[in-house]
Amino acid sequence: MRIPILGLLLLWLVSSLGCSHPDYPSRPITIICPWAAGGGTDRVSRQMALLLERELGVPVNVINATGGKGVTGHNRGLSARPDGYTLTMITLELNMMHFSGLTDLTYRDCIPLVSLNEDYAALMVRMDSPWQSLNDLELDVGKNPQKFTASGTAAGGAWHLAVAGWLLAAGRQADDVVWIPSEGAGPSLQQLLSGGVDLVCCSLPEARSLLESNEIRALGVMSPQRALGFEAVPTFAEQGRNWSLGGWRALAVPVGTPPEIVDRLTNSLVKITTDKLSKDSFQQFMASQKFDSTTRAGADLNSFLAETDRKLGELLTSQAMQSVRVDRFSPMVYPNIVLGLMFITALAILVQKKPSSAISMQEQSTPILPNRTNFLFVILAAILYSLVAETVGFVIAAGTMLLALLWRLGVSLPYALLLVLLAIPITNTVFSTFLRVTLPQGWLGW
């Protein structure tokens, strides 16, 4: 009996040692980026992941959790397990979303570690645009209110607020330029090049490659002085418009993260952001991308977030900003419509007693599944769409699901394909352009 008892004691001892907290970090770390791939926040997130991986000695991955005007990514990151293995690239929207009623999240719901930069908004137009200056644009907007469209982020986001504030400062209404929501600067600039919008508001570094290739032109930057690396771009103040607004980016962890882990991460980030000598340093990256590299930590960062929250709260809750603060349509309007239609379709399939004559004619060539099986197919399609749409995009995901469902329900393949080719692009246009509800853009910006 002694051998089994000794074996059990040894197993218990090994298990106890295995359950003790290992030195942090001991496994991969994730950075949640609330905005789309290709934008400034994504680029800064990925560079920081590379350097943090080198500093901490474990893999650091970036996940783009877009949607909900920034709510999706911020909520996912700040509600994660507070163990130091999920960081969030928080942005200016954290000072704004709660004033718009989108979420209860504020800067108080995280532990900010280090801010990485502060970039001011700028207005971009295509190189073939007739607008050569901010004054040219203001004259056209004054003559044709709500004729022109702009994009850059979600409705009510930082760059939308920048445009609305500029219009108010110019004596116009905050919605005299129609805002087309998007998931970030990257998709917005692609819409600008394709003619989908007339202007884009984002930071100058986010548009750097297009500016340098002379595909777009910056009419002005909303900063107190000309931006470093973009000295040719005049400020709004230089063009007679007293208005400025900038965004910020910082890394944060969920409330409840152990102090020793917070200290380890903060010290590592401060080391990374202040290093000017190492090869491929963060400072060199920011300079090469022409990003501002203002950093804050500790009490300075907390005070900055509190003051920014106060200022934006006063602006967003003012009567003049109601058109920006409140959308005509909820961000959930499209998912709710889809779920409603799916429910009605599934219920109709479930209670159907016999196939329609149109389907009966095809019984010989196209097998019709039992009602309950069709019901399950519709439900599974809805679930699958919700899982993949953010990644692959609305047009591809919805088109594939609809085509499969129509075919399985007995519609001939040519007719099903024709219906999909007509219905999906029209739906996408109606919601993204006329209703101003952003649909997932995915791999190809669709």
C-alpha cells in the first residue's frame, strides 16, 4: 500500500506546483484593435505587438474586433479575463460612446497603461477634386447642404465629430455634410478613391501613402500648428476657421488585473516607447509613418483621459450636436431585420404542409428536404452568417448563404443566382448609403 500512497502524494505535489502562478507572461498575449485592418490604429497596434513580443518573449497577436462604432472591440477587450493576456488599443471613442448611449463603457472601466500618440483630424479629397482649399469646400457646402458625403469612421465617432464641429464653427448645421459610416480610415479612403464619398476625415498619417502618391489631397488639418512631417498641409486656423480636434491611442487592460502584471506591462511599454536607439524602435516607426509620438503614463494619462471625457461630454450633449449624437437608425437595425425575416421564413417552413406548385414541378430534378430539416438549415445559416460576416464581409457572406438556402429550398440554380446578384448589392447600397447603417465589409471591403 505504501507505493500507491507515495505515488498519490507525489502526483498531488506535482499538481500543486503546476497550479501555482507561473511567471508572467507564460503564454501568448492578444491585443484587441477596435478598428479595421489598414487604418492608423491597426498599424500602430501591429507595430506595438511586434515590439512587445520582443520585449516580453511571448507571441503577441492583434485581433481586429470591428463594429458597433467601436463598442465591439472596446467591450471585447475590456470585459476579458483580467489576467494580463488581453490588452486593448483604446481610442478617443472611449470618451464618446457613453454620451451617445451606445454603451456604459468609459475610461474608468479599464486600467490605462501608456498612451502611444495623439493625431489631429484632417480633411482629404481626391486629387481630381475641384476643391483646392478649405474655403472652396465651405462655399460649396453652403450652397448645397447635404449634397456631399464624408466618411472616416463610424457615425458619431471621433472623425465624424471632427467634421460636425468644423461645420458648426463655419456657421453651418452639423449634418450639412452627410456622414457615411465605415469601420475605419482604411475602408473610407478606398471609398474616396472609388468615388463612393466626396471627402474623408482622418489623421494625416493614416492617409500618408495616398498623399505621397498624389492620389488624394489634404485641404487642412485641425491642429494648433502644422503637423510634423506634413508641413505643407495648412491648419484650419490658418484658413480662418477656429476649430481643432485630435484623436489618441493607448493600451489598457481590464479592471481587476493584478497590480504586479500592470506594473510589468507598464514598465515594458514605457521602455518600448522611450527607446530611441534600438534598431526598428517604436520612435523610429512612428517617425517613418509620420505619426505623432506623444506618450503619457500613470497619473498624467489618467488626468488626460478625465479632461478629454469632460470636454467631449459638454460638446456631445449640447443641443447643436444632437444630429451627431443620435443616429436616425440604430446600429442594430439591420441584424434585427435579418433575424426577423429569418424567424418568419423558418416558421413558414416549419408549418408548411405541402410544397408549393412551383417547387413541386422541380421535385424530379431538385430534392426537397423535409420541413424540419429546412427549418434547421435556415437557423444554421443565420448563425453561420453572424459568425463569419465580420470576417468575410456582408456581400460575400450573405450572398453565399442566400444562394445555398434558395437552392436547397428548390429554386433552380440560375434563378437563385440571379436573385442573389440583384438582391445583395441593392441591400448593401440601401443600408450603407441611404440608411447610413454600416454592414460588415470584410476581406474585399464588401
